[in-house]
Amino acid sequence: MPAKPRAPQPAARPISITAVVDCASALATGSLRENLYLYDTNKSAGSSGHGTEQLRTRVSRGDRLVWNAMALECEAYVALDSIQIDPNVCEPERHLFPGSDIAYWIGTVKSDLTGPVDYRIAFRLGTRTAPFGTVVSPALIG
């Protein structure tokens, strides 16, 4: 009997990593410490640290990551400026939502991880020209 053709597997949903920034407080204090809340959509697979600066996102090789940012206050401006991570693990690229100047970043995990891989995120806040960087590093974990 001939083998049944395999049905195509649906593409895995990307893991979304969202940064919520208390812009007013960060601008007043000059720091993201205690003014940054990170979340991801992979809690059921073992991510931890949701709502803190020390989010630990559980990933596997081939996972697609999408970083985005939003302000806690609706009238404040926040944008992702950069993501610095070991390029052997992931190389995030900046993209814009169609018809806007709102940036998000996408990267694919290149290998299974044997330990945590810390990364840094920098943001543009309000009218400040210098980016604000994370004080405590979030990480990808295997």
C-alpha cells in the first residue's frame, strides 16, 4: 500500500515579546529600572519573569521572535531603537508596520541553547535623542 502523503504542517506561531514602558517615570528618573515590563507569548512553554525587566523567554532553534514596544501612558512616545544579542544565536532585524513609522524587530533563533543568552534592548522615549538601554538584561533560555 502506498504511503499517505503528509499534510503540510502549519507554520509555528512566532513568539511575541512585548515591552511596556512607563515613559513618564523613565524620563523623570533617567532610567528604565523599575519602568520596564516585559511579556512574551510563550509562558506555557516555560518562559518566566513576566512583567519584570528579567523576562526569560523559552526558545528552541527555528523559533521566530517578534519584539514590539508600547507606552504605559497613551500620550507618551516609545519606540524600539535596537536589540543587542549574540549574532550566533539570533540576528534581529528592524521592520516598520505598513504605512507607519512604528518599528518592530524580527529574528529567528539559530540554534538550541545550552544556557541563558542575555540581550539588551534600547528605546527612544519622548523627545529625548539618546536611547534608553535596559539596566537588567532579559534573556533567551533553552
